Amino acid sequence: MSERTRHRARRLGALRGLSGVLAAGMVALVAGLVVAWVVALQEGSPGPGVATLLVHAVVAVVAVLAQVFTDRTAGPWGALAAVGVIVTVVAVLTVEWLV
């Protein structure tokens, strides 16, 4: 394997690693939101709404499925799927938490 090929594989590995961390983080965020929702229901206080839970849950499922595809697919399609995970997760976090 040439030095150029190793460098390219390392870059793609970092990209896939980042997308994997974001996909797993989205799953953890959904779990935390569900706990917050249950506690808010028990306490009678406002908590995350059902729409927020659904949006995060759908994105978590899509991100995990895309990450599985990323991990199993070599080449540009796998890299494109990794970028898709990153863009999707960042977009949802931005819209739901910052806007």
C-alpha cells in the first residue's frame, strides 16, 4: 500500500469515526430526552414535546442505518454516507437546539 493510499484511508477512517460518534451521540440524546419526558410527565412540568422526541428518534434511526452502510461500504459511497450522517445530525441539532 502506497503512502498516498494510507493517507487517504486514514482520512476516510477519521470521517467514518466522526460520523459514528455523532450517530451514537444521537441515540444517547434520544435516551436522555425520553428520560426527561417521563420525569416531566410524572412531575407535571413541561418537558420535551412529542414532536421533539419523534424528530430526534427518526434522525437517530436514520443516522445509525446510514452509519452501518458507511461501515460496510468502501470507497466514495461509504464516504458519502458518512458525510450524510454528519450533515443530518448537525442540521437537526442546529434546528432543534439553537434556532
